[in-house]
Amino acid sequence: MKLLRTIQLDPSDTFVFKRAAEPGEWAVSGAFVFAGVDAGTLQGKSRAALRSGFLGIDTLGWSTLVQVVEASEDDRAAAVELLAKRLVEHFGAPDLEAARAAAEDEIAFAASLCKDAKGTVIAVSRGVENGAIRETFRTLQPRGGTRPQHAHAFLEVEGEDDAPAEEVDIKTLARGERG
């Protein structure tokens, strides 16, 4: 089976998001974090997380990119259990049983994004349309088949035309100013 792990090709996540995920965490989409939130009121780093973050379940930090990796059934079970605990501790799930069911769904959705080869990198574009969160996922492949050394070594290969046009001023975000 394959699951998603957070990756960091450069330090940008550490200043784009309020809390950056550590490289190598199991990851889920994280859209549930924004359920019931008025997206129009989000600013700065919270808005960046809504627009382009995957949730690392260890730290509850955000990652711009995730990578498809091989995982064992024990890995999947551990990810479900950890996410269930996080849902109770941080997101108001009523009990561990209910949280486990939600965590199973989140991990299953993350696994469904892993249809491409191990090592494939995935990015998300997320927004709110008519009150519903809409996500578009893009797969990225290293140019020339070599292992990338930096974020610009990737070529988008799927979903690029579907992604909403968006500009992010990273320098402004790094200074903590609102975008």
C-alpha cells in the first residue's frame, strides 16, 4: 500500500505556514480543519494553509508538498490511531471511537491520492466555492528523471490546467504581513 508523507524541498514552509510539518510525517489533506470556518475571514498564514497545505498528523503542521511512499498495514494503522487521538485532543471529536472512524476516512482519502508511482510529489490547491471546500490535486515529477535538489526542479504533469490561478507573495508572508 502507499500513503502520503510530508517533504520539505526548501525552508519556505517554515515561514509560509504558522506551523510547518516536519519532513517525513504521515499526511492527510487536512481540509477538515477548515470545516465551519468562514474562509473569507482567514488571513496570512491561515489563508495559506487553506489554499495549499497538507496536514502532517504528528505535529499538526502544514506542508506544501507530500510524497507518495510505500507503507505497511502497521504504518497505516499507526497513522489512523495518531490522527484519531489528534481529532479528540485538538478538533473536538466526541470520543476515540468516533475519531477513529473519521481518521480511517481521512487516511483512506490520502491513500486514494497515491495512484501514481512511489516518489511522486503531490501539491494541493484548495478554495471555498458556494460554501463547500474544493480541492484540486496536482502530481509533480522530477525533470529528467533525476532526484530534485530544489523545489524548481519539478515539472507539473497532471491537473495544472484545473488549478485556480493564484499569486502568493512569499516575501510578504515571511515578514508576517497580511497578503
